[in-house]
Amino acid sequence: MRVYVDEHVCAGHARCNAVAGELFELDDIGFALPIDREIAPAKAGAAQMAANACPEGAITVEENL
Amino acid sequence: MTVNHRAARQEVGDQVANPDAVPLRARFDHATDPQLLAGSFDGWTALRGESRAFRSDLAGTYDLWYLLGYDDIRTALQDYELFSSRSVQYLGDSPSRMLPEELDPPEHAKYRRLLNEPLAPNAVRVREPQIRAHCVSLIKDIAARGECDFLADFAQKFPTVVFMDLMGLPVEKTREFIDRAQVVLHETGESDPDFARRGAAAMQIIGDIAAAAEAHKAEPRDDIINRLLTSAIDDRPLSDEELYQLGFLLYLAGLDTVANVLTYSFGYLATHPDLRATLTNSPELIPGAVEEFLRFFSIATTVRVVTRDAEFAGCPMKAGDRIVLPTASAARDETQFTESGVFRPDRMPNRHLAFGAGPHRCPGSHLARLELRIALEEWHRIIPDYEITDDAGIREHVGPVAGLTALPLRWPPAHPA
């Protein structure tokens, strides 16, 4: 699974970190660190919950093609 | 009120009124609309049930477009190029530009970053012990009485004291500060038509901030005013005017908002004993309940200025028009929140827009969440059972922020301080 955080869309709500802090870390002012990486399928559920928690829609979770 | 479909704008060459066109609600004003004042959250839902958006001609020289759906409101808040924050008033303009609220990117970021750091999640978290201590102290003052006006005696005081502490303002002046904020935020075009009272209250607030800034220059302390005094913009210090304007916005933003969400929430808890018992017995559920209270009672209605002619949300907008974005309407949108009228403390997902979206997302959101959580935790530890004494005198007000006018509560007085 690929998880992508778009730093241009992130507005610093910090909900991703509240829901799945092990996958989504914040910088000094509470904005999500921009990530674009693989995660284990077992973590897909948590990643999707975080994506669903983001009011901006800044997080994408998708199957690898 | 009249819903006049035929008065909606017609495309060139269109001879027949478009039945899907955006309705006009003549002279609609969300601050005075009787249906909203009778129950604002249900009122927005009723409006949303009739149309995706509607037009008001209240402003006269430009149209006001009320957008009611979650998707439209969120997209509008994110599209700062089409929808500018250069004014966030739906009638006229602020007497002096609110910084950073009434700036757009890229200039917005220069001022916004001054607020991000002191209000960041980590910075807020380290203040939790002081915030909790303030909260417990206020509750203990009230507990032995067996009754209170929750709004005046707790909901306004708690975030005010916390915020004044954060801002380095004199905590002994709490009541005066609350009263002045009420004038600025709650006088309307009807009660204060030439803006005289709001202007005077605003000047007093700025005077308070100026006095605190002077005191800080003599004796620096670790708070937001100190950070503002020692900050740079474009390699120069903030001017006095910039400092006062930033302080003014922070002042208003921190006082009324948390107070109103607290009051709505405790009003709800007072009439829902099962939920109250659940939160008292299982405080680990409180963070989820905080998100649901924020959704259920999204109080802010913000405004943007249309920068160019465009069709958006089915509305034929012209440059200079303004859009009105009631987050209360987004919050109950069924397309986003299943059974939106049902309060579920464990609701997931819950990506409400209580704190807005886009570059102007409320910078105080982390502090607000912490205050709400602490209030819910500490109040129920000391006063787990309470009821509304008499709801006959409780009114609602709507405007930039919605709220109740009072919340008289009483409880068995066997809770020693």
C-alpha cells in the first residue's frame, strides 16, 4: 500500500496524528510531515482511518499498481 | 420570507426562469432570521433541504451567496484565489483589517506563522497542567452553590482566563474583557447601525493590548505578546499597528468560540443523562465526544469575497459578490455525515469543518480541543449530575459565531469544593 500526504493541501488540523500517530507525524507547528511511501498491508486500515479523518483530503491511501 | 426562484439571475438568451436556479431570499440576514434564531442548527438544515445555495440581496451593492453543502463550503475555503479573505464581513468591511484573517496567500503566511508556533500542538500540550488547574479552580468556586449560569460563570470565564494567561493580559480584568468582546461580537446592524458601540469597544480592546505590550517591553514574559514583540516580518519588527491588529483578532477568536461550544455542549449533556453517565464513567471516550460536540455545534459562519465572475455551486457569481459559509450547515450535511442529526460520541469518520479548512484553518484548534476535553473531564469529576433550571429565558444568537444567551444549571449541592 502507498500512503501519500500532500503538503500543499495539509492545513495542520493534526487529525491524522490523533487517529494514527505511528503513521503520521507532525512538524513543529502541527502540520503533517509530507510522506510518499510504502506501508505494510496490515497498516492500511489505520492509514485509511487517518485519510478519512482529514478535513482537507490531503491523504491518499492506495494499492500499488 | 419569500423564496423567489424567478428572481435568480438568468443566462443571456434564456427567456424562461430556470427552475433549478438559485433562489433569492429577499433581505435574508442570518443574524436576524427568525427560523435560525428559533434553533439555528435545525434552521440551517431546513434551508439546506430547500436548495444547495441561495442568494440574499441584503447588502445592496453586491450579492450574498449562502452555500449550504459540505463539499461546496470546503472547496470554497480551500480555493483562496477565487474566494479571497480580504473581507470576512458580509456587510461592509472591518474598521481595520484583521491580520492575518483578512489576508490571502502569499502575504497571509508571513503573519500566520507568528501564530502557528505558540498555538502548535506541542506548545499547547505543555500548558495542560496550568489549564487544568484554572478549570478545577473555577469549578470548585461554583460547585458548592448548587447552581450557576454556566455561560457567564464558567463557559466564558474558563477560555478567557486561559487565553489571557497565554497572551500575557492581566487576568484580574477578566470580566471587563469578556464584556467588551460581547459588544464587538454581538451588536448587529440593527442595534448598532453606525458601528459606534462596536468601534468604541474595539478601541478599548486595542487599548488593553497596547497597555499590555508596553508592560511587556518593560518586563518581558513568555507569552504570545512577547513573541509578537520580538518577531520579524520581512526582516523588520512588527509595527505597533500590526501588533494591535493581531492581538485584536486573537482576543476575539479565543474568547467567544470555546465559550459557545461549551455552553451548547453542556446544554445537551444536561438533557441527556445517559451520555453524561457514559462520559463520566468512561473518560477515555471524551476526545471522541469532543469531536462530535465540535461537529454537532459548529458555530462559525465565515465569509469570502468573490474575486472574478464565476459559476460556483450552481450560483452565477460576480466579482465583488460575497459568499457566506455556515459551518453549522456543513456539519449536518447527510452526504458527509450519516444520520447527521444524531449525536454519536464515537462517530467515525468525523471530518467536520468546525475549524474551517484551507490556509485560514483556525490556529487555535489544538488549544480549543484541549480546553473542551479538560472541561468535560473536570466538570463531571466534581459535578456529574445537573439539569437545566428553566429554559424559558434561553435564547440563541447567530452571526459570525452562534451561541446561547444563558444556561442556568442546578445540581444536588452535596459536592463540597
